Amino acid sequence: MREGRTVGLSNHVVLITADGQRRHVADSAAPIRDARGDVQGAVLVFRDVTEAYLMRKALADSEQHFRSLANAGLALIWTADARGDRDYFNEPWLAFTGQPFEAQRGDGWLQGMHPEDRLAWRAAFEAAARVQGDYRVEYRLRHADGDYRWVLEQARPRRDSDGLFIGYVGHCLDVTHEKAADAEIERLAYHDALTGLPNRVLFRDRLEQALAHVHRSGRHGAVLFLDLDQFKRINDVYGHSLGDVVLVEMAQRLRGLLREGDTVARLGGDEFVVLLGDLAGEAETAAAQAMNVAEKVRASIEQPVWHEGLSLMLATSIGVRLLSRDVEDIDDVMRTADMAMYRAKAEGRNRVAFFEAAMQASLLHRYELEQDLRAALRLGQFELWVQAQFEGGAKMNGAEALVRWRHPVRGLVSPAEFIPIAEETGLIVPLGAWVLRSACEAIRALQGAGRSLRISVNVSARQFLEHDFIAQVREILEQSGADPSRLTLELTESVLIDSFDVVAGRMRELHALGIRFSLDDFGTGYSSLAYLKRLPLSELKIDRSFVRDVPADPEDAALVEGIIAVAHLLHLDVVAEGVETPEQQQFLRAAGCGSFQGFLLHRPQPIDDWLKDVFG
């Protein structure tokens, strides 16, 4: 006042009116001067500012409300001007990025965006800004932990009180988990869940692309169709968990063999398929290249699979179909590659076979035969035949049971034609059971006539490894009344390869009943003396492939003499099959072979005819 200035006495004063209302009052004071300028007093002015005060308070409350809303959720909220420079980030944004506001203001926040995503973001923003419209875009934003996270950004235009465009307000949501889930869904749609390999859907797409490239370039490609031989046996004996381990191992091996541009896929079960692209332009060279890869695949799969001290041996049959300009239909490619694979199986498994046009007719014949085979089991078209065995060449001491199929149209069908199909389809199990039952009924008939002849029955690996095989044998013996000591079960060496301990255990259990065991086709497989010593064997059979050329072939002669020596060492009987000439029998007898079977001594005949001859 002494200085003569007008001053406000306080920000405001709250007064209570006569009717009890609260009013906000702003007050100020100014000096009163006389003519000489001396201060004589003061003028006090009071103004009612209640409305202005309430407006300011509402504005402050609104701003606090906005900040509370902006910071309360998980959304990363921001605002930007018309150029895209950002002037506000909420607390979740600052916490997410771990960077202070000043470091991210303007375009500083772009330093946290993944470099590969910046062009796409800029394009989305500028396209929206040109028309002052909304936009949404996904990009990766660096998190405070240093990792990039996927965010979904959505933005809408900001306008001032006059409706003029001044920039954008937007928010980002962390969609990292959703992106991972989408990627997993897509992966499962196009990849095998167990092995991670492409599945049938993705393989067909790749094959379509490969065919298009073949048509454009004139170069060849190839499809390799693989099926693991006897894989079902692993599942049956050791369970599907170990089977899955084997499939994953096979997938890894196949991946490691192929070039970067090639594809390996799992179609399902134990079937894999390989697509080789960009082979030679000349067909023979391309075929040689495909064969080279196929042989590498076959050799790789032959290597043992080790798991928890267990060694599993596998093999594969591979069908190959070349891709050339005259190939149009991918379904035809898959079908014919599959046909080639079945040809490889028919030729003895663990082989590679190329598709040929003649294979289609062969496959059709095989399919028809399979259908007829199923009907034959149902209609009882099989017959039991036998071929007698002779001790010392003169005295009959038993016979081998053989199965024949009397087809109503084709007549007698060769076992070499239908047994492989029965093995492949699993029909060998019910067929083998029928043969075993029929043989035991013949043994019972021999017993009734006072003849102590043995009958040998071939048992396939698949049949022997059936979970109820032992119970089935017990039941057949009990129902037929056959003497178990007169029954010989013939097993091939292939039964022992993958499941030795299981097979040995079952053999011992059946041997305890009195059943004899013969190792059929000895010398053609993988048996060792160490294995043979652990098995309850009674005899070895020398395969006809060794007998055929003795005594003229010195190598076969030496092999036969070695087999007989092994049998004597292990105190086993020896039976030579396929004896067709007196010279063969004389050589075998001199080498120490005790029993003989072959056309020289007896041709196969129906069981009823043989029994009549035996009974005299």
C-alpha cells in the first residue's frame, strides 16, 4: 500500500451466503491518495469467482480422471501431433519400454521399434494421415527386459475444439502370446506334431511348386516314398512311446541328408516322403541322382537306433518317381511313388524301386488278390498240405505243414504270391492260426493211429509276436489233444533281429510245454553263435538256396559244411530242405546232415492223402 500498488489479498475467500451457499470470492486492494499523492486509505474490491473456480476444478478433476484411466489398464496409450511426433505416453508405456519420457518424446520412441518393422509402420501412419483416418498396424517393440514383443497399435485422429485435425491418439496392446499361438496353430496345420516335419498338406503345396519349376526350367525333380519295414513290430513289442522315439530319430536323419531346397515330410504312421528339386535335365542322370540320395537314405535308416541301452535295427523300402515336363497331376505322382515303394517291398524289402508303367497293372492284380485273400479266409478256401521229412534218407520221421489256396477261378495259387500279401496286411495272423490248428489235428490223428511222427509249422514273426500267441497255442493243443512234443515250430532268423529277448522268452515258455523249435532258413539272416546258445532250439534247417548248387559249388559246399558243424557243436539236429538230386543227398549225408526234405524224397500233397499213405 505504501508503494501505491493494487494487490490481491489472497487467492480467494470462501464466504457463506445468507441462504447457506458457499461462494468463492477473489479480493484485491488499491490505495486512496490525496491531491499531494499521499495515501489516505484503501479501496477493497470483492468479486464472486465461484463459476470460474468450479470450472477450473472440473478441468483439473477431468485431467486427473483421464490420467487415472490412461494408467489403470494394460494398454500403452500415447498421443502424437500431425507429423507423428509423440507428445504423451502413459505410465504403462513408460514401464513397458523402461525408457524415460524425454528419451521417447517426438520420434525418439522409434528407436525401440524393431528395425525390420519401421517401414511398415511408417507406411500405415502416412497413409492414414493423408486422409485423416484411423489405422492399425502390428510391430515389434523392445521391452524393458531387452526382448522384442509384438504389439498391436490402433489409432484415431485427434481434433481441436474447432474440429481441426491436430494429430492422433492411440494405444498398443501386447499380442506376443497371441502371435505365438497363431504361429503354433499354423505350424500344426502344416507340420507333423510329432516330428515337426511338413505334413501332407504342406508337402502337396511344395510338390505343386516343384512341378511348376520343372515345367519352366526343363530340369527334373523326384519324389521318394519311404515306408519303414516292420515298424509295426516295434510298436507291438515295445509300445508306441518307443515307436515315437524311433520316428523322431528317423525324421532327424532324413533332415540331415537333404539339401537346403529339398523337402522331407511325414505323411502319417511310418510313411515319409522326400521331394528332390532341381535335378539334371537329362532323365538318366536325374534318375542316377535320385538313386544316390535314396541309397544314402536307406543306408542311414539301417543304422541302429539306441535308446536306454536298447538297440533297434530298422530298414526301409523306397519308391522313386521322377518329375518331368510330361507330369501334370500331383495325385498321380504320389500314387505312383507309393506303387514303386510297394514294388520295393515285394522284391524283398530294404530296397529302392523306380516307378514303371507296368507297375500299375501289377498293383491292381495285388489289390484284387488281397480282396480275394480276405474272402478265402472267410470262405475256407485254404488247404493243408505237407512235405515229408526223412531221417537218413529212408525213414520218414515227420513232415512240414504247407498251406495252399484253392482259388475258385485261378485254381491253386502259389504261396510265393499270396504269403507276402498276407504278411503285409496282417492276414498272416488268422491264416497262421488256421494252419497251426489243422496241423495239431493231424498230429492227433497220427497219435490215434500209433504213429509218432512230428509235424513242423512255420510261424511268421508277426504271428509269433502277437500278444496272445502263447495263449492261442495252449488253447489249440488242449482242444485238439495233440502231443506238444510232436509239434515243431519253425521260426526264421528275421524274427530274432529286433526282438530277441521277447522272442527268447516266448520260446522258453512254449518249450516248457514240450514244443520243439527249428530255426528255418539258417544262414540267410543275422544269427550268431552267442544268440543260438541262448535259444531252446532243437534243430537247424539248411536253406534250399545253399543246397541247390552242392556239391558242384565249392563256396556253397563250404557253407553247408559250416552250418552242419555249428549244429553239431550246439547239439542240434539238422534238416536240409530242397534236396532234389541223389548227389545233393549223398553230399549232405557225408557232411553229417541227419534229415532231408525235398522233391527227391517226397512231393507235397494234401494232408488227407498223406495220412492215408502213412496209415497204409
